[in-house]
Amino acid sequence: MARRTTKNPPPEDFEEHILDIDVRDEMRSSFLEYAYSVIYSRALPDARDGLKPVQRRILYTMNDMGLRPDRGHVKSARVVGEVMGRLHPHGDSAIYDALVRMAQPWSMRLPFIDGHGNFGSPDDSPAAMRYTECRMAPAAVAMTESIDEETVDFKPNYDSRELEPSVLPSAIPNLIVNGTTGIAVGMATNIAPHNLVEVVQALRHLIKHPTATVDDLMRFIPGPDLPTGGKIVGLDGIRDAYETGRGTFRMRATARIENITPRKKGIVVTELPYGVGTEKIVEKIKSLVQAKKLQGISDIKDLTDRDKGLHLVIEVKNGINPEALLAQLYRQTPMEDSFGINTVALVDGQPRTLGLKELLEVFLGHRFDVVRRRTVFRRGKAADRLHLVDGLLIAILDIDEVIQVIRSSDNAAAARERLIEIFDLSEVQADYILDMPLRRLTKFSRIELEKEQEELRRRIEELDAILADEAVLRKVVSDELAEVAKTYGTPRRTVLLESSGVATKAAEVPLEVADDPCLVFLSSTGLLARTSAEEPPGTGGARTRHDAIISTVRTTARGEVGVITSRGRLLRLGVLELPTLPPTANHPHLSGGLPLSEFLSLEQGERVLCLQSLATDGPGLALGTAQGVVKRVNPEVLTRDEWDVISLKDGDEVVGAVELATGTEELCFITSEAQLLHFGADQVRPQGRTGGGIAGVRLADGQRVAWFGAVDGTGATGDDQVVVVTASGSSTALPGTEAGSVKVTPFEEYPGKGRGTGGVRCHRFLKGEDAIVFAWAGRGPARAAAASGAPIDLPEPTGRRDGSGTPSPQPIAACASPVVPSVPPTHVEG
């Protein structure tokens, strides 16, 4: 038993009250109250807006304070004090910690706070709140937009003196985009961040197809997209998490082996797993070296700065295989770490474990409710204003009589009653007329009022249509989500790998490799790999989970290949460093490949276009630039690691390159204004590396080449015929965010024209479209892939060469033929 003492001390009659209670009952009651508070008021997010209470209160308070992105920063301490005083009955450190996390780009995939000052790093804590400043980031505006239009419910704050929103309108699917982590009592949540554009594509697909399965949604969301980039190894755990709400995947740092001095190699780390900092890596490596558990490292340098970003250099001792050392680093240090997904969130006030589809459905249900309530609010406002405008128009028609009635009335109340009786007005209309200055009642005002009346009636009809038809409501939500993706979307940062790649045991990395024939492949997501035999991997006809081969070249295991970039550079690449695929695998994608960044150092904005053999015979290489220049390059003996293969003018870049097989192929340009020109490769005289090329296609002002390549339709019939794939859209849209309208046309529909001409029309733009955003030509049936590598269905080929396209489910990033050619060298198509 325990005794609880209560005191009620009246000065004149002091008496002590002692209550005997059971300790078990007291502990049970107190613990349940504490657990309830932690679960519902602290640790778990709401599945609708993805925010914990403290985060919601911070954004709501900043919105009330007017700290919008176009305003100046204010002290963080001011925001923390306002949140703590008005809404959050806890310590200032908890509020500031939540504010800081929402401002850190390595913690949030889409930050909500624009921080000014020292907001920390993955290894260091931020400065005190009296030293930092903050304001709302643009994405935070979308979270609080229309909150003043009765779109969400409000509840009393901790002392019932103010009201706070129970949830934000949240135009952004925050829970799945930014993820969250929290530890409650008896439960926890840990959700990985994702790419906004991919999530919006899945949401719009779910709006159109409510019965879509998890596999259908994974075509749009193949996996998490972590703020720090890196790689995700193994997709089975992700599939489990999307199905059941629980799963595990492994994150791996992005590292490449390069020469840091003429005689020494090093491992350069440019991206780390989510939540891992450089200091943690350095500390772990030093402890392993001191304990003699890690051999072969001579030095480690952290060269990270604001300009280059993360740059950790691990110097390798001479005589040590860097590939084997890198495998050990992945295995023994946090350069490879695991992430356990546990999708627990509050749904209707109750904690639930949610799969991918349930997460998306809860958010969509919230958005449907927000848009419906917003529409009701706006309709009410429009109807109220229309009622006043109708009364004003009545008054204007009889303005003289209205003035006479008002002048002859003893007081305002009498004037109101007479106006209501004589002109059949409502009390609201009569009061409004009495309060209005006479200068408003002019002929010009009548024109304005009639125009406003018509606009209000049209607006009310539109709002009534939304409320009356569920399909219209769903379309409004879908269109608003598309606008959110267009405004705030960014390209994918994390590479998805189905197999472990180089994460093998060091003992399995051979010291000597036979110089056997092999094929080197480049995928649409920038993955490189090679086969261990001369034959390519079986491609079959089945669909793949992600990725497609866009370039291949024949060489040997100890040989070298060339890589052509958009800056007109040819970079040498050793084949021995590439991961090996089994030759009999039925994978038309590089599931075990590694990113280009593992092997090459590219300049900012530079892109890899294709692979090329370094043979000194054959018809050579053909290049096409954005300004319509074409060049054939004679094959030469290359003795350096890097060469310029074309002299580019200022502002120009290479958009396509192809190694010719016979020299009789058709070179093809497709421009942004939807013009297609093709001509024989024999019309272009070969030049040396220093040549600048010759005129290829004539461009209008402000236009550029969207695609260049070579096609050979000899002997192609049926599904094997050469086709042209074009996608139209807006030239002002963020690249990779607009799906556009796609059309597939047989190449034979386009007649050849002379070099240097404008070609023929290949695509007709629809309303809102003014440019070709993607183009490709090659042997069909064409295989299209998104930026994430997910396959995209293409429409059937049409014979109309200048017809318009059909809407694509998501933006196309690459196209390729379904079967890897078996005769060298391979055409690079796309």
C-alpha cells in the first residue's frame, strides 16, 4: 500500500488528508497516462500530413507570424518562444530540435524551414537558437495553404485560450516524401524518405485506378530516395515494407577508385548512407587500422566543403587491391548500413502499421476532404458576395428613388425597413447599401458589378460541379498534385541496386583476371557492368522491375573502352574494374551494375552519352550537338586518359553520339520544335579530333536538337522495324517532372532530306505544349524507362508522322531496343 498526502490549508482550520491506495493501481494509471501522451502528442506523426504535433505547431505559428519565403529571416528564438508560449507545453530545446531538423537538407528530402546560420551537420549539433535565423521554405507554404478556409478542424490548445489545427491541409504527401522517425512507449516508427515526383505519379495513378496493387504502385515508386543520395542494395526488403509496413534494406556509400597521384590510387567517397556523417566513418576506420583489423590504408582526408560537397579521400597503399579494400570498408564500417522500415502512424487517432497503398490512400482521403471543404467555403463566400452584388444592382437601377428613401427616413433603422419593403431586399443587402459611399453608385460601377456578377455565377457553377461530381473532385486533386510535383519536385538522388555489386568478400576479388572477350553495358540510370563471356545476357520478352540497356560495346576483360560525354570528351575506362554479370541471366537490365560516378569524374552538368570501342579501324564515330552540328571522327590511336573529340562553340553541347558499323547508316536529328531530319552518313566527311564539325540540321531561333543518333533499318520488318518515339510538353517545365504526350511512328514515314535542311514535321503539339521534351529512334518494339528505371508503356506505332501524342503515365527518361545487338559495334540509341 502507499499513502498519498493531500493538504488543504485554510489558515483557521488546517487539516491533513491521507488516502491509502494500491501502488499497482497508481503505477498502472500513471504509466498509461504517460504512454498515451507520448504516443498521441509527441512521437508518432499523423498519417494525413505526416507531422508530429511539435512540427505542426511550428509551421502553423510561422504561418501566423507571416514568415513566408519572400519575407526576411527572424531569430529562431523568437519562433521557439512563440510556439512554446502559445501551443507547445514543453521545453524550448525540443521545439528548437524539431525546427532545426526541418531545415537540414541531409535530414529532410524536402525541407520546410529556410535556415540562416549554423544549423549543424550530420556530425555536429547546430548553434544555439539565439544565433540562428529562420523563415518558411517554399514547400512549407504548400503545407499550410488554404488553412484559413475552414479546410481542417481546430482544437483548443493546452490552456484552452487559443485554437490550433488538428492537422494541416498538406498539399504535399509529407509522410512518405520526408519520412520520419520516433520512439513512443511500446511502439516506434521509422519511415524512409522518397522522391516527390515519383510519389505524385503513384498518387495520380491511384486516383485513376483505385484498385491498383502494390506492384502497380512500385512501377512509379521503385524505392526510397534518400536526401544524402548513395545507393540502396537489395529491393526485396523494400517490397516487403511496401506490402506489410515492415522491411529492411541496406544503404551503401557512393565511392569510386581513382588516381589521387600519378603512382597512388585512392577511394573517393562522395555520398554516405542516410544518417551517417564523415566523422563517424573516419573514427571507425582509424579504430580498425589501430586494431590491425583493416590493412592497406595509408591516409584518410576529409576534403568536404560547401562548394564540392562531401569528399572523403582514403589513400590506398601500393600493392593493395583497392576493390578488395573497398569491399572490406563496406563490410566493416558504416559506409554500408541498414535501414529498418516500420511504418507506424496515427490514422483516425489510432496508431496503425501501414503499407504503401494504405499510406497513399490515407493522404488522398485527406486531400479529398480538404478540397471539398475548401470548395464549400469558397462557394459560400462567392454566394454571399453575389447576394450583395445583386442588391447593389437593384439599387443602381433605381438610384434616385433609393436616395430619396434614405433622405426621407428618420434614422438608419427606418431607412433599412423601407429599403427592404420597397425594393424587396434582404436585411444584409439593405445594410450594405446604407454603408456604401454614394460615389460607388455610378454608371461605371454598374458595369463593374455586372461583370463581377457574371464572374461570380460562373465561379459558383464551377464549385457546384466539384461538389456534385466525385470524378471532378478527384481530377482537381490530381491536377493540384501535378502542380506540386512540377513546383517542388527534384530528380532522384539514390541509385537502386537489386544485387550486392562490389559488396563481396575481399577473398572473392581475384588478383588476376584472364583477358577473355566480354561485353560492357550502360543502362538508362547510368549503371555500368560487363559479362564474363562474349555473348550478351538473355533479354527475353518479359517486363523488368527497373532499368534498360541503352549502350553496349565489345571488348576484353583487361581491355579499355571509351565513354563519350556531353562536353565532347572521350574518357578511357578500364573494363576490369566493372562488376560482372552472369552471361545466362535472363535480365535485360543491369541489376548488378554500378553507377558511373564509381569510375569517372565528370564536370558539373556533364552527362555520359554512350560507350565506344577504342578500335583504330572502321568508319569511326558520329556526333550531333544541340546547335545542329554534325561530325564524323576518324578512329585514332589514343594514348591519354582523356581527349576532346569535337571543338564546341560557346553554349553548345553534344546531345548524341554513335559508333558507326558500316558507314552507310542514316544519321538522324530530332529538334525541340518537332522537326526530324535524316541523311546518309556518307554525306559527312570524316574529320580529326580538333575539327568542329559541319552543319547538320537547320534550327529556328531559340530551338535546339533534342536527339541525335544513327539508325539502320535494313531488313527490319514487323515489330523489328525502326520507330521514332517523341514526347511533347512545356518548355518551361522542370526537366523530368512533366510526362507529356507520347507518339510512336515508323521511321519509314519520314522522307530523307539533304544535310543542312530543316527536315519534316514529326509531332503536332497539343494545348499547353510547345516543345519536344524527349525523342529517340531505333529498332522496335521500343522499351521506355523513367528516371528511376521503372518501365513505361508506350502506345502502339501510328502511321501519322505529324500527329499528336497520347498522355504518358510518367516522364520518359530513356528508350532502348528490347534486344541487345549481337554484332559489333552496337548502335547507341538514346
